[in-house]
Amino acid sequence: MEEFKRTKQPEVNSSLLIAIMSGIVLALAYSHYLEVQVPTEEIRRRREAYGYGAVADTAPTTPPKLGCHPGVNDPQLRSLPHLYKDVAPDPWAQNIYQIEVSMAMKIKHKTLCSIESMCTVNSDAHVWFLVTRATLDASSAQRLLSLQKICPRLCVAHVNVRTVMRNTAAHALLSSDDFWNTPHLFTQLSDLLRYAIVYHSGGLYTDTDILALRPFKNSSKNFFTAQGNEIHTTTNSLFHFERYHPTPMRFLQFVSDTFSPVTCRLVYASLGPHAVVRFLLSDECAYRFLLPHNAPERYPAPDDHIGPCESSRNGEKYLARSDGTSNGSNRYIDNFSGNIETLNYHHDREDYSSDCVHDIFGKTAHQPIHFMNSHSLFSRNKTLVGPEDNIFPGTFTFELYNSHTKAIPVEEGSLVDIIARKTCPLTHSKCPSLMCN
């Protein structure tokens, strides 16, 4: 009997330890939950600032001008045209959207570099820089005016959140205090706003810490992007959908139906990448991963050379396929039309309509460097060197991962410096570090 008790004692101690640790974790989580509560007066101020206050804005009475019309602006950009009241994207044009929701008056140089790169690389596109402030700092306005001189299709407009969201499934959610009671307001508001704008007008959304490397035209009409080749790595930092495509609206409905105030206060990405992954896993539609033919098999390490992937046999350039085979052809592309390979399908059925198949660009198509290596992008001592025309072959865009690198200046000779010189030459010439005041 004593031997039996001795053998059971460790199990009892382990169970007790697990229970104690679980209690500590729950206590810490509850304590943090109480700390992130937003005061009632601040919730009221937030709602007023973004158009969800006690006095609602009126719906537009006349149709806005279609297309990007910089002339609608005040000549000095002291006041901005209102999206969907004064101006609206032409749904038949190629539109690229970038959004600033923080109410900041000053636009940072890294953001300006991103805007300029979208214009210079996609010269046929209308680039919409949308801000939640109705006025801008004089220096920021002047910099945007300078960009408009070399990017005539750049349109800067004010976006009222209620105007954009009023006819979406998320309107009721934003009408409640629960949505605004979060320490992650800017991130989570942007997570919803981007889908509503793309639904209403069609086009490509991209975060303001992403630089364009190659044109998006004809890449794919409706797609998400991912950090890997697995569904759980899907992100919301860049995506494209045609006007009135059902996916953005279905996503907003999904977020509204599954919204948890507690989760949103504790997890900043709960309405962003986490919600996208949950949506794709719960959705009945199929999904497939796409990879440009000449994209590298893996993320390059900080000391790897930029350029063609080299196999260990005969130096042949190759494409790693899902079945482990290689393709020895050498195909470099600036435009991805006709050069995209399907890696896999979630379903093998053939009765899915095109609106019910989610295309997802896999690893390296839009995020050629893993975020864990993002700091090395700004250092001259860790530059990924290679021929300029072979910088990340098979890649549309280059993400700076601002959440990890926003305080890091660009060093001369670093990878970001090399790319910025090429894709945002005006901004780089004014501020090479991209960190000027």
C-alpha cells in the first residue's frame, strides 16, 4: 500500500502544479484585461472622431467624381476631398489603396517611400492614399504635393469611417461601444476599413510599410497573400478583389458574427491575420496556393545572395514544387501573367465558381524576407547583395515590418537603401534614412 501511495504522489503533485500555474495565468490575463479597459469619455471621443458619434453624418446626396482628381484638392492640400462624397475610385481602373487611420497630421518618410514606390512601379494605377484626418501638417502636405508632380495618378483623400462602413455587415459592430473599447484601435479599425473600401470600389490594398518591386497588373484578380505555403500563415497586409466580389463582405460578416470584446482587447491581430485564417478555415469555399515560377524555395537568410536560386547540382536554376521535383528552366518575370503555379487545393471538387475559390500567393511572392530577419534589412553589414535586376526574383513587394522596425533608420548600403533608391527616388533623395522629421 505504501508503494502504491509513493507512485501516485508525483501524479498528484503534477496535477496540483498544473492547477496552480493555470490559476496564475488566468489571474494575469484578467488583470491585463482590466488594465486595457478604455474610459467611457475616451470611447465617446473616438466615436466622434471617426464618424460614429451621437450626430451621424449624412449620406452623399450627389454622386462623387469618379477617378483620381488631384485638382479637387485645395491647392496646398490644407483640406482634402472626402472619399465617396467628393471623389471615388473608378471601378474600371487599376486602383491601389493605402490607409492611415491614426489621425496623425505628419506622414512619415517610410510611408511616403511606400506611396511613391506604388506609383513608380505601377505607373498605370491610380494610387489612393486615404487618411482619417481632414487636414494635414504643412510639411506632409508639401511632400505629398511633390509626389503628385511625378505621380499624377496619386490621389490623397479624407476617409470618414462611417461613410465607408454604413452599408456593410460591420456597421452594427462599429455602432457599439464594445468595438471602440480596445487598446489596439488603429490596427483593428484598419483591419475592417480596408475590406470595405476594396468591396465598394475594387482594387488592391497594401499596408504603408510595403514597397513595390514589380507591377501588380494581371497578377491575379482576387487573392490573399501568406507568409508561408500553409493556410495558417495567411495575412491581411496585401490583397486584391474586384468590385463587389463577395469575399470582402463575407469576411466582414464573419468578423461581426464572431466578434469577442475580450479577445480584441487582449490580442491586437484578432480582427486581422487571425480573423482571416479563421474565416478561410470556416468558409465552405476552396482555396489554393499560388507561387510565381521563379520564386525561391525558401526564405533567404541574412547572408544569402539575392538572385537566382542555385541547386547543388550543375548550378541549375530550379523551382521547388509541392511534389519535391525541380524545374531547371530559367524564367525571370516582371509581370506575373501566365507564370503562376498552383501548389495545392483545399478541395478537389470542380463545381466551385470562381467567386468561391480563394487564391493565396504563397511564401516569397509578397514577403521575401521573414519578419524574424527584418532588422537585418536596414544594416549595411548584413546586406543581401546581388545584381540589381535580380533583387528577389519572383517577388511583387517587399515588406519592412514596421511593427518590428519602425524605430530603425536605413543605413547607407543596406538592402532597404538599395531598394528605396530605385523605387522611391524622390523620397530617398530628401531623406536617405527614411527617418527625418
